[in-house]
Amino acid sequence: MIKTRVLNLLKTDRQYTPKQLAGLVGTSEDSIRSRISELRQEGYAIFSNSTKNGKLAYRLETPSKEMVKAAYRHSGHELFSRV
């Protein structure tokens, strides 16, 4: 449930710090980092950026062709054939 709420917030095309996400979904920043990791393992392209004041922020993006090529070179066809 927390993971779904985090994903839905990231789908709004905004970037959020772990603190912001934790406040919005009512959990800890450590829990947010764990949910981000789970979402990434599920294939969501969640980028980590630095805000203007140097804080970590997450945003959801579509991976570029170059990123997909790099992932394929690194992990091979098995990466793209998992169901």
C-alpha cells in the first residue's frame, strides 16, 4: 500500500525528497528508501537527483534508449525476459 502511494505520487511528474514522500504517505524516510528500491527492482526508472539545496530527490522517468542498451549489455537478454 505504501509502495503504491509512493508510485502514484511519483507519477505526477514532480520530484520529491524522501522527507516529503514520508510526510505525504505517513511513514519513515527509511521506509521510503526501501519502497524506492523495490520499485526499481520491479523495473520503474526512478532517478535520484540533487535539489538546488543539495538534498536527494526522486523522480520517475522513462529510460532512454541508451539506458536500455546499457542494461542489456550489462545483464543480457535475461533482464528483459523475466515475467
